[in-house]
Amino acid sequence: MRSALALYGCDAVRLDSMLDTLRQAFKVFFDSVKPDVLLLKGLTPGVSTLEQVRAQMGKPETERVFDDGSRRLEYPRGPQGLKTYMVDIAPNGRLVAITQVLTAEHFAKVHIGMNQDEVRSLLGKPGQVAAYRLKQETVWSWKWLEGGVTPEAYFNVHFGPDGRVSTTSRSDVMRGH
């Protein structure tokens, strides 16, 4: 009887562990696709803390900690999402700003000679990465809401063999092909 109870206890612990893992995976997925109004609800610059940001927005894709103790958290919105939020936290742990960076204004900050880390810290994780061996080029692409006749487009950053920006381009999102 005792061995049966011990086995039940082990199975219950294992089941609880599996359920916790499943709950966490579901939360990560939900945080990546929940509507922006829910994602950003209740977060106030100068008031909200790093812990409140994490509780509301979930685990960031990346987190950069700077020499002064400030932080930048990156939240891309879903696979091939049209928005990426950069959340800036002051050295005192308070929210400074939440900025949607997939915009023409931010794309204009990309310049020839920037390295991949500089581009990543500016625009976040690209939705697509393509390597062209013959051209000795790697292209990072972000889908964004451009507006106009076709509301969505890709902003592309081309890196040369040295890992630095050689040019940028724009391409259409192809539908139905």
C-alpha cells in the first residue's frame, strides 16, 4: 500500500510539473498574440515597475541591460507580426516608455555601416532572415503597416560579408501566390 501511495505521489508531482510547463507555454503564446490594448493595459511611464511590465507583457524576446542600469525589453508581436514594442526601463526600475518601432521613422535610423546588433537593438527581431551566398549578403526583413494601396510591406536590411549594413530596401507582401 505504501509503495502504491509513493508511486501516486511521484505521478502527481510529475503531472503538476507537466501542467505548470503547459500553463507557462500557453501564457507565453497568449502574451505574444493578445491584443495590444490588453498587452499595454495599466502600464504608466514613471509609475509602473519592471516587475509590473513583466507581469503584464510576459517574458521579452531579449533584454538589454546598459551600463547605467537602465534596460530595454523587446516584445515582437507574434510570428511575422506588424509591431515590435521596445520597453525602456530607468535605472530605478520604473517604466520610461513603450515604443512601437516598426515605423518609417525608426527604419530611417538604419544607416550604412551599422552592425547587426545595432540594427537588432533598434528594430528588434526580424521576421525573416535570408542568406544569399552568391551575393555574400544576408537580408533581415520586418513586415510592417506601411499604409497606401497595399497596407503591409517588408522593410529589408541588407548586410554584407562583414556583417554591416550595405543598403536597405522595401518589398511588397505577396498575397495569394
